Amino acid sequence: MLAQAGRAACLPFVPVITGDAGLAASHDPNEKLAVGGYGARNFTAGGTLLRYQIDFENLDTATAPAQIVTIRDPLSPDLDLDTFEIAEVGFGEVIVPVGKQRRHFAQPIAYDYHDDKYQFTLEVQVEVWLEGGVVHANFLTLDPRTGLPPQEVGVGFLPPENGTGRGQGYVAYHVRPRNDLASGTAIRNVATIQFDFGLEIDTNQVDPLDKTKGTDPAKEALVTLDTVPPVSHVLDLPAVSPAHFTVAWSGTDDAAGVREYDIQVSRDGSPYESWLRATRLTSAVFEGVSGQTYRFHSLAVDHAGNRESKAPLAEATTTVAAATGPRILAAGWNEDAFTVQIPTETERTYVLEAADQVADAPWINVDQVTGEGTVQTLVDRQPTPTRRFYRVRVD
């Protein structure tokens, strides 16, 4: 995922008169992109391999292809230049992977272009290198017959963009931040792009055609380091709980913020196992077993990808109360129905079951209620047999 850093537009080099058509010139919006992190400050974990990409485009309003594109990108001193690697370069339909830890790339690329307006065969000399902490990239159009730049203004490797992508290009590289940087360090990068030796435009200019209007930090390729993992814990539980009880947890992170939790449980002293994985909830209902003791432990992950690390120790412990049968307050016939009155507990289900005989008879669910902490009534309204057995089951 890439985050936009800024745009610029370059004026042409030297105007060339082309009959009634007026001035023939290339024109480009440019931008510097950085690896996508989290939030407006683009938080990324310490040591993350950062991908930067510098895009350029010849606008559809341009009257000629661009012949030469030059890029200069001074790298931040917070970046580890020993980890620099050219990732790839591309223009139009051409994509050239580089990689393999290469810090210098130079290659002539044969390029045929044909559309309704332009038709040419040329060679594009692409060169990218790192020198003195600055990334340099040159895209140079050459006439394959002479090895020199074309004399015709209508010949260039980057025609005006018409929705096909042929008027766009880019250079991308990888580099890591220095490993001694404090959490919260903001790394900003700004590239300078130039078409056909025209205006030099920085990608963070407020007005791409007027440097006197200043710069916009929102247009810079910002990466903010988050090197500190989050902290979390499970909230206290009562010593004794019903079979279904709520477990809650919370966490904090001073930079990117908590993204998700892993909640682990130990059952009656067994090793911890995952209960909830990568959950964004902060509470959930746990289904326990009568008489068992449960211990809970949490691990948090922040939006930058940092994961909390701590020993699997109990942060909250509870024991599920031993199951007991319901206490029947009253039972009997009432207007052709059999009724049972029982005291109920919240979050428990009470089921009245009936059978025609005790031994080997199927028990039929005839009524059920959800406990409300009050005395409630269960009813069998169709006790057709002259003799029937009843029992109350608690879930």
C-alpha cells in the first residue's frame, strides 16, 4: 500500500514553434510515495523495509512527448544507506525489476510507440544510482540510428498521458531506517523532478509552478517510526462466576494505537491456549464448565505491527460455580395446565421436560424461560396422558 506524498508540475524546456499548433512542450505532475503505514503520521514498525516510489507523468494537455526526465532525491540522514536497493523502474508498458541489492542500474531499453498521433522507434537510456546520500535517476531518449537525442520535438519516450499509462513512469527503491532511532522519529523525503531541463519542481511545493509560495508538509513522503510495542491486560474477574461469564481486557499504545488482541486461556492449570485471535473486541462471553478454574492472559498488537511480548501469567482468574439443580417453589395443576415455579438466575436457561415414563422414555421439551433473577413459571399446557413425569433442566 502506498501513501501519496506530493505533486508537482513542470513547465517545458525551450518552446518550439510547430506551425499553427503553437508551442510544443511536455508537462508533468509528479509525486513522491512512501510505504503505507498507519494514520496521518504513517506509523511503521522500527526496522521496516521502506519502499519509496517517485512517479512522473506527462499531462494529457502536453503538446509533445518528454525526451528527458531527471530525478534527484536527497535521502534523510535517518535512513541506513547501507540497506539501499533499487527496486524497479518503469515507463509506459515497460517495467524493469532490478533488486538483488543493486545500488546502481544502467540499461538501454528499446521502445516502440504507436498511437493515433505519435509513431516512433527509439532507445531509452535509464540510469539510477546512489551517490553522496542522493538518489539520481535519468531517463534519456536516444535516436537508435545516431545514439543521440532526437532532433524532432514530437519524438520522446513519454507521450502525453491519454488514459493508457504510456505517459507515466516511475523509479522505486528500498531502504531501512537506522536501527538506533527513537520511537516517534519522523522521516520526511522530498524529490526534485525535471522534464526536458525545464523548471525544477520539488514534490512538496504548495504551488508546483511557484516556489515562493512555500511548501506543504502534507505533500512530503512522511514515515513515523513506532518502535515500542503496546501494553495490555485482562480486567479482574470475580472469584466465582456462572457458566457463561464476560471477560474484558484493555490496552494502550502511545504511537500508532492498539489494533487487535490475542486472548489466551488456561483451563484448570493446563498450558495457555488461544481463545480469541486477532480480535478487535475488548470483551466477550466465555463458556465455562461447572467447577473448572480459568486463567486469562492478553497480548496486544499495534497498528504498526509491533506485538506485545510478556510471560504467560494469569492476569485474571475465576472458577465456574458447581452446577446445582433448580429449587422448585411450587408445582401442580392449574386450569388444565401443569405449572412449575422456580427462582431463576440471569443468563441461565430453564427447560421444563416431560416423559410418559421414567425409564427409557424420551424427554420432551415443553417450555423454557431465560432467567431474569426473579421467580418464573414453566408451563405444560397439553398434559394429555393421565400420568406424566416432569423435570427441570438448567443450561
